[in-house]
Amino acid sequence: MEVRSGKCKVRSKWKVSGLFALLCTLHFSLFTCGTLAQGIRERIRGDRDRPTSISEAQASELTLTITKVDVRPIQVWVRTAGTGTGQVLRAVVRAEDAKFIKPDQRVRAFPPEHRSTMYQARVTQVVPGDGRAEVVVTLVAPGLKGSSRYVLEIVTERGDRLTVPNEAIIETGDKRIVYVQGSEGSYTPREIDLGVQGELFTEVVKGLMPGEQVVTFGSFFIDADHKLKGS
């Protein structure tokens, strides 16, 4: 017992013990909840490097397509606007694109008012300029009557490079992922670094070896299934 300001105050042992027990209970509860929450996060996040498996029936139903990582020529279509009368059109392209454009290269021409109509053409002349170049294109056959404007797609070659199909690449934030086929229908995510992007194939500069097999059509299903399983 102690005396304060003429008043008696009793500190009972059971009150101190009860407070201690309450603090212990709260500490244990917080520790348990924290551990449980961490476990849930780990299960949701999963291990992105572990493979996911797809049965033959699922692969058949999805028409899953596998493509070999290989060295292929990459085509990039330079798109620009062409104008002119008759079968001769003129267009302007950037200097960095112009160095890949040469006479006799194939061109696809579309009138803006009839985008479903495509005309074949050829590059007949390239005139370099300051930071750009003028390209002269000649239609193989007479164009759309009354039309003097065309959207041009000039087919350029960027050389042979190690590539994968564009459909195989999945963008995840700032990363690029492909699913590499393993044994017994297993597929493992692999981060890759890309180079030149073509119309059908994209260059791989890091992350894959020639001969490896990657999922092309069906890659988004594999990715969704992988995340869902947390595998």
C-alpha cells in the first residue's frame, strides 16, 4: 500500500498479472496474424520460375502452338503517306529508315478511303536529304480512280537474327516473358531481352538459345494458368 495526497491506493498483484497476460495475448495474436498474412502473400505470389503443366487434351483444345527459337530474316514495314498522280507516288521517310530502303523493294499501297483494297508497288528511286529521304514508288497496275493519296508500307529487310514469333512474347510491366517447353507438357517462364521488332518475328538478344521451343498461340492461357496456380 502507498499513500498519495492523503488518499490510499492499493496496487493488487492480480491487476499487474492481468495486464501482463493481456499484453502477451496481444503480442501473440499480432505475431500469428503477421505470419499468416505473410504465408498468404507467398502463396499468391508464387514462384515465377517454376514450370506449369498442361495436359494433352488442354493443349489440343487450345490449339497450342510451339515454335522453335531460330535464326530468321526479320522484315520491318516502313509506313508512310504517299501522294501523286497516275501510278507514280512520292513519300518522305526518316533517314534511319531510308538506309534500309532500296530500289525494287516491295511496297503495299492502300487508298485511305478504301483500306480493304491493296495495290502492289515497287520502290523506283530513293533520294537522300537532310535527316530524311524522298522515296519514289510506282504502282504495278493503275490505282484507284480519282485517288491521289495512299498509305504506303515499304517492306525492308533487317538481316538474319535469332528470333521468336511476336505472339510468343508476353509483356509484364517492364519485362518480356516467353514460356519455354520442357518435358511432359511443362512450360517455364523465361525473361528475355529484345532487339529489332519485325512484323512477324522479334529478335532475342538474351535469354534463349537456338533450338529451344516456346509457346506461340496459347501463351496467354499458359501465363494465366501459371499465375492462377501460383506455381
